Amino acid sequence: MPKKIIGRIDKADFPTLDLFDIDIKIDTGAYTSSIHCHKFYEEDGALKCLFYDKKHPLYNGKKIVFRNFTTTKVKSSNGIVQQRYKVKTSVILFDKKYRIYLTLSDRDDMKYPILIGRKFLLKKFMVDVDLKHLSHKEKTKKLEK
């Protein structure tokens, strides 16, 4: 199956999180993908997450509960290793639904609330850093028809 070309930034839908047209940054330097999560905590064997951010108005503030989750060590670009929660969800890009694993992170100071790393991109996408919003433009064209 040929790889789809994706640009350096785009917008994606995360239907199981009830998040739509969310800004994403494609980062081939990152191995794992991560999502900005305002607040998260374990309670009664479940991971409860609140996706809310004033800077990202499409973050809806709904509480999402994950019954299945793990933790993983993530090394940031500055070399610091963090223990993070990892959840499985779905993402829609180019009108196709994919399974994706996201680590929960405080990306409050970052422009893009979601970072898409190499592990997700592998065997599915090739990145052209000259381009942006390819999936979102395709979605918009289909909605206009």
C-alpha cells in the first residue's frame, strides 16, 4: 500500500475523545505521539482525563475515562525522561480512521496540543515539510460537495 503524503501541520479528528478539527504537529524527531491533557488522575482503576485549554477552543472540556491504559517512559528533546500515561484511541486523517497510542502530557506552553510521532507515521505516511493541512483541506472539499 503506498504511503500517503502528510505535511508538517494539519488538523485531525479524535472521535472517541469527542475532539474535532484539532491542530496537530507532525514530528519525525519524536518516537511517540502525545496529547495535551489539562488534568488526569487514576481513580477506581480508571484513568480520568479532562481535555480543556483556553488557547485551543476546540478542546471541549469533557471528561474522558479510560479503563485500559499503561505507563511508559518518554525521553523529551531536552533529554529528560518522564513517566507518562499512554492511552489507545482513534484518529481520522484523510477520511480514514487509524488506531493511535497517545501519551498524556502537559503541552500547555506548546502551540500544537497534539504531536504525532514516528511510531504512528511508520508505513502509513511520508512527511513533506513544505506542505500543511492536506488532510483538513481534503475533508473541507468533501464537506463542500
